Amino acid sequence: MKRRLSRGNRARNYYVPSRPKKGRWVLVLAAVLAAVLLFSAWKLISYLSDYFSTRQGNAQLQALYYQADETQAPDSSQMPTPTAVPAASPQPTISKQVQAVHDQLLLPALRYPTNERAIIRSRFKNIRNQNKDIMGWITIPGIIDQAVVQRDNEYYLRRDYQGRHNVNGAIFLEETCNLKTRPYTMILYGHNMKTGEMFGFLRNYENANYYHTNPFITFDTVYEDGQYVILGVGTISTIRGNRKYVDLARLSSSTIAWRQEAMDQLMKQSVYMNHVDVQPQDQLLLLVTCVDDSTERRVLIARRIRDGESIDALRRQVANNWNK
């Protein structure tokens, strides 16, 4: 005779949950894994596409830049339009002593020695047809050779020089830098790409042999050519009060004392101390990129090679100065 279940037993049996089938969990895990793999593949393809797009775009722009004939006459359309000049108001008389003190405290505004009217040079005409934001060209032989743009400090973080979306971004000039007169400091920004694109190569300058082999930078603007010798490279903080903080804005100040202080602070953060002479009156070029710590930046500092300086002598001086 079969044993009859009590009402309580029947109730308890009724609420016993069914065990999930093992095959169902396997299917779920496989679907998740497939989704992760597809997303990773898509990101990799997108990354490689941006990388090759950057290389191809740079190659095309280089062809336009280097085929330009510098013997062409200046582009008259870029010449400043004459405007009426108001009559000068009488100026108060300043003693020679006061003027001398003033000259010692502030840096004067400078015109370009070979281009006083700040006319955009013919070399840049073709590439500026691609994008009017192009304001310069940076070259370190075998390392980097590409255009520099300028708009605001956000636009080119994820766009190439043509304004197309690209994770590599573009090399861009600090938005506050006015090139109409020769600036005392020019700051260039670029991403720290693992491929070495943009300013990914800056990490290599912390190696002595790399630095000794590549101590010079050429940065030509739309108004003049420029060659620079590298003084140092290091990591600074963007947080005020931090011992590694450097106020880079003071490097663009016309106040000599502020500029000297910022230069000294920046050189203290360099991984090496290069004894190539630098003065507040020198024109500086800074290359800035991010590092793993979002509150820090890697900065390479260089100064313009002065008229009459020997490249060979500077190269020997660089090779003989490596200490901290």
C-alpha cells in the first residue's frame, strides 16, 4: 500500500525550487565571453585604424610641406591690413635711471627678426589649405615629423589635424600663445601613446643614450624657423602645494623674476641636470604629455639656439653633462 503524504509534506514538496540546468549557465558564460571578445576586437580594430590613419595623414601632409618652394613671394592676402594710426598722445618724461630699472624687471615684446610684419610664409600655404589651425611644424629626425595646430586646449585631444575623430589626437600649441610677436615660451601638448605616436617618445628622453643621440628639436612656426637644444626632462605636478608643482604659466610672463623662478623649479624636476646655459631672455619650447598619474605631466624643456652658437659645441656640451 502506498503511503499517503500529509498536507504539510505535500506543501513542502511543492515549494522545493528546481535546480538550474548546468547547460544553461554554460551558455550564459559563453555569451558573455563572446561579447567581451567582440568588444575587445572592435576596440583593437578601431585603435589600429586610428593609428594607420594618423600615419597616412602625416605622410600626406609631409609631402605637401616639403614640396613647398620657399622662394615664392609672400602671400599678400596674409599681410596685415593697414589701419589709421591715431596721433600719439604726449608721453610723460621718464628718467634714464627709471627706464633702466624697468628694462631689468620686464621682458620687451619682440618682433620676428626676419619677418617683422608677421607674414605667413609660403611653406605653410599648402598645408594651411588643409586646415587653417596649422601654426607650426615639429621635427626630431627619426622620431617625429608633423604639423602643430592651435585652437583651444580641448578640441584636438581626440581629433587629428583635419578635425576627424582619432584617439591619437594631434600635437597642439597652448591656446594662450600669441604668435603675432615672438613668444618667449611655446608649450606643445600631445598624448603619451604606447605606440610612440604623438609625445609617447618623451619617456625615452629619461635615458642618457637616447638624449645624447637626439639633443635637438626643430620647431618652425608660420612666421619663422627655430632650432632648440634640449635642457632636461622630468615629471611635474599640476597640484598647487605639491613639492613637484611648477606654474608653467609663469614661463610666459614678461616679469623676469617670475620667469626665472619657474625655470629654476622646472629644471629641479629634471631627471638630469644639463649645464647648457639658459637665461630669462631665451625663447623656450616645452613638450608636455600625460603620465599614469592623472595629476602629473611629463615635460621636456628646450631653449632656442642663439645666433652664433655652434651646434657641434652644444652637442659636445650635452654629451659631457649628465648628472643630478
